[in-house]
Amino acid sequence: MDRLGLIIKSISGEYVVEVDGAEYTCKPIGLFRYKKITPRVGDKCIIDYVDGAWVIKDIKKRKNELVRPVVANIDKVIIVTSLTEPDLNLNLLDRLICQVEYSDIPIVLVFSKADLVNIDDYKEIIEYYKSIDYKVYTTPTEVTQLKQEFNDCICVLAGQSGVGKSNLINNLDLGISLKTGEISNALGRGKHTTRHTELYKIGSGYLADTPGFGALDLEMDEATLSQTFKEFFKLRCKYNPCYHLAEPGCKIKEEVDNGHILKSRYDNYLLFLKEIKETKQKNIYKKK
């Protein structure tokens, strides 16, 4: 009898599928290999009991997917960055934002360790990200408000080691089915050495571990990069495309000069643009 479920774990070619609270270990039918279909954690699928074993018969259409980590149907990515210990890294924050925007997945920003700093020193930065339509929370002061973001969602938690991801999960107290040590291993690992992908139950939603966010290459072209900066894309320069470098009358450069665009955002954009161009040139050289 066919059952609709959610793939919550992938390891060594087998998949754990949750159906109405019960878990079934399944393998995909042989036709998947012929059609080059690879199930992913987060996939909604149809399973059935065939010849003494549970099998995945069909994968429902995905609304999105990430390559690193290999997860599908993500409702939001929660990016955690610390204000101290380690110090606020806006370059890494904007890099992560670009990656997620490129995948067209909603973003929630969490500035952690706000209790260890004078928050007024960071108010301009925090308010700026709010002004460009990101949901922003500071922790631990806004943990209660942040809890609602996990309800009935598949979330991915992203951020460098040491920013407080495991402490965040502990403070949320949503009944996650991991012990403290397991949370640390799954979400706070320094070397990202996990060999499988898994969704962990958290409240009424799911949280994916995020080893893949250790790989931070920007795999997009120059024109696409500009579109991953929300405030750049909304302004729409008169040039198409516009790389916001030395084009006369560039609206983005005007807004930076007027203080309406955070200078660190524009500076990071220039760094990312240079990186993409250099990577492109290297690839051209390798092909010769």
C-alpha cells in the first residue's frame, strides 16, 4: 500500500522515511538509477512494501534544493553570525547570503552573543539588514521570538564554527531529539566531517545539519551576483547588465556615496565580483 512520507536521513544508499511519526528504512527502485534520479533528504516521496522490503517508488516535485548540504524542499536558511568570539565577519555573512539568495530560499539572520557586547555599537549594521527585508534576531535576547521561525518548516542552520549554533538550539528548547553532545557533533563541528545528511526533529519542524556550508565558493556569474544583493536588484540601474564599477550614473554607486547602502555590503560585492572574474579566467586558461 502506497504511503506518502518525508526522507529524513540518507546514508550509504539507504534512506529513512518518516510516515505519520513512524520511520521506514528504504531503498529506491532500480528505475531511479536508469532515470538518473537521486533521492534527497527533505524529499516528499511515495514508499511501498515490495517483496519483503520497503522501497521508494516516486519522488514528488521539489520546490528547491541545495547541493551542499544535499537537502531538498528547504523552507528557510537561518544564518547565524556572532558579534564577538569570533568577531563579526560581514564578509562571510554576505557570502552566505549570496549563496542562499542564489538558491532562492528565504533567509533569517541571527546575530548571536549580543549579551557579550554593547549592542548599540552594532545597531547600524543590524538595522540595515532589517531595512533590506531580512528577518533579523539577536540572541539570546530574542530567542523567544526566534522560536516561531522553526514551526512547520524544514530549516537549515548555517554559520562558521564558534558562532553559537549548538547553544542556540539548546536555548530554543523546542524538544529537539538530540542530546547536547550530539547537537555539538551535528551542528557545531569544526571540520564538517559528517558522512550523511539528516533532518532532526525540532518542535513542529525539522532542522538539517550543515556540513556543506564549509565550502564557500561562489558558483555564479557576474550578472547573477548583483541580483543576490537585494538592495542592488531593487534599485535597477539604467544599464543592463550593470556591474556597479565605473559606469557613469550607476544608481548603486550613488546610493553607496549617499550612505543609503552599507559600505561593507558594496565592498564585499566588489571582492566577490573580483573572485568570480578570476575564477572565470582560470577556467578559461585551463581549457586552453
